[in-house]
Amino acid sequence: MALPVVAVIGRPNVGKSTLVNRLCRSREAIVHDEPGVTRDRTYQEGFWGDRTFKVVDTGGLVFDDDSEFLPEIREQANLALAEAVVAVVIVDGQAGVTAADESIAEWLRGQNRPVLLAVNKCESPDQGLAMAADFWGLGLGEPFPISAIHGAGTGDLLDKVIEFLPPADAEETEEPIQLAIIGRPNVGKSSLLNAICGEPRAIVSPIRGTTRDTIDTTIEREGRLWKLLDTAGIRRRRSVSYGPEYFGITRSFKAVERSDVCVLVIDALDGVTEQDQRVAGRIEEDGRACVIVVNKWDAIEKDSHTMTAMEKDLRAKLYFLDWAPMLFTSALSGQRVESIFSLALLAVEQHRRRVTTSVVNEVLQEAVSWRSPPTSRGGRQGRIYYGTQVAVRPPSFTLFVNDPKLFGDTYRRYVERQIRQGLGFDGSPIKLFWRGKQQRDAEKEQARQQARSAIP
């Protein structure tokens, strides 16, 4: 069962994201002393007492201006309010009642949703009540004086919030699969998210850097729950100044780290760029499962050979992700968008798969029989004694050999290919650790010494 949603709404720079971070005990929402930092609606999980709920952060509402992104921000706030069980509207106690606050109050009075009024920046307990009293005139009920940055008054606010939540459902729900949508700016990540959700879940614009926060969306596909993480476009470090975009990109890398599978979005018109290669390298380095999605396929003039030729060219430049399936999609038309989930689910299953030691050694024996390990100039030949899987996410194998130095990169890549051919693991990276006899003897001796020192 989906968690109830609490929407946080207000004009720009009143402390909405700071309050969201306070309610959810996190630092996920980007906080910066600049209007318009938050644009899309972003979700975090909050809890109070014995209740768990989702808090949705929205962009700053402005009703008398239709300049860049403001109409889209209003649409996102409308969508957030439509799914919320209660709205918390934030105002600035130090600034007092403004015309923008009155416009938001008038809009909210026309909506069929319960509203709680939080007066932020009331750090002083004595002055806070007086500052909050000025906001009775908005007609939104009792104003709660709070300090989002220090936490003062937020407990009383949360006590009121949970009164509006539906009864708790005791039924346990499975953990959703975390799918991060990753790529450089303007490749269509947000358009892809909107096509999947069937609604304008994220603001889409040709302007670089439109998405700043990592946008979480939970949906059901392939009989499983998925948490989709739409991320900020990742540009070269030297092109990014310190500020909202820097924080957004940092959160994008964190989304890769906490994901189960990454969808790497490539622009079909641009092909693989140097920055695409860097992003792909980060996914491989972090050991994440991956599906490569080539977006804007509808914009390509093609014949029966175009897809095969383009895939060959793209894979040549993304050779270190040769294990990742590739899908050609159009977020604009929805072509093959739903196929992402079947490929992603297979990649996640492979990422978590464990193989018995006997099966691993059958593959290794066949690999050695087809191609013997190399021999050094001094006549020493490498020997693989046995191998075993030691971890999952990603699948990791330790190969016990006589001397790891006898196995060069070429033979190591050969063994990895043979493991893939014999065991699969499509959509998942694998890691190989080569351990020599001297390493094992040293570890055994260290264990003996530790055992002796433990005897009284």
C-alpha cells in the first residue's frame, strides 16, 4: 500500500526544503540562498511517532509571473496537492504577510484539501507567537510558529499532520527496486520519466540544468515495486560552479551509489560523447547493474540496418559496458519505454545471483583447457587452483592461483569473458580477485598468531 503524501507548499525562499529535510531527518533536498532552486516535486520518507508518510517538496509558487519555469512549477505544485492528504503551507515570519502569501492562500481556499499553516523563521519563543499571530488573516486556520533550521515547533506541527493521515496498514510491503536514470544534460531523462509515469512528473526544458534535485517516484511494473530516481544532468566538473547545479550533480552520483540498477540515457542524435563515457565509467566503477537506453530514436532517419550499425558504433565507445543490454527508445512517442523494466529486472536478478563453487570451477576448467595460462620468461606457468563466488551486488569471484603476477591483463580479460559466457550475468558487472599462494600462507600465519595471542 502506498504511503500517504504530505505536500509542502509556499512562495520562494521561505524555507520549504529546509523544513522537508528537518521533517525527514535528511539532507536530500537542496537548500541554497537563491529563489527557484527547487523546481520539480521531490519526495522523501518521513516518520513521526508510529507513522510513516511521504513528504513532497515543491518549487516556490508565484502566481503573477509567467517567466522561466514558473508556470511549470505551478503545475508541479498542483499535482503534488492533488495526491496529498494534507498540505503544509510555509510562510516567512520575519518578512510578515506578503501579497504572494495572500495569493497562495486564496488558491488553497479553492482546493478541496486540508491545510496547515507553518510560520517559519520564528527562532525566538517569545517573539514567535507574536510573529505567527499576524498570519491569522490568511484564513488558513491556526498558524504554527516553527524554526525549520533549528527544529523548534516542528514536533507540534507533526502532531497535527498525523491527525490527517489514514489508519496505518499493518501489512508489510516489499522493498522497491531502486532504478536511477543517469546521463548528461538534455538527453531526455526527465522526458523518459514522464513517459513512464504518464504524467508531467518532472519539468522538461531544452535549458541545461532544469532538473536539480534527484526526483523519487514509486510505481509498479513487471509485478514489482520500483523507485525511479531522475537525476540532474552530469556535466564536466570544470563547467560546474558551486551552487545548486553542483549539489544536484553530487546527488546524482549518490543516486548511482544507492541504486540497484542504472538506466544510462544516451542521445541518439549526438551518439556517445566523452562525458557519456565518464558517466558510464562511474556506473561500472560503482559496480551497478545497467541498461543503456538510446533515446530520441524517433528523430533518426533509418532503414533496416540503422539500429544494428548504430549499436555497433555505440558499443565500440562504451566497450567497458559491453555486458549491459541496449534499448532504442523514444520518450516523445513512448516507443519501447515499457521494455526498460523487463531488461532492468533481468539485470537486477543477475546482479544478485549466486553460483555454486562447483559450477564456477567447471567454467574455469573449460577456460584453461581451451587456453592455457601464460608462462613467464623464467619458465614458470600460471596455475588456477580453484575459484569461488564471494559476494553479490555485483557478483564477485576469488580465483586462487600460484602467483597473480603470472596472469597478465589479456589472460584476465579472457577468463572474465569465459565466466560471462558460461554463467551469464547479463546486465551486471562482475569482479575478479586473484589471490596467490603466498598471500594465503601469510593470511593463515596471521590467523595462527591471532589465535595464539587470544589464549590466556
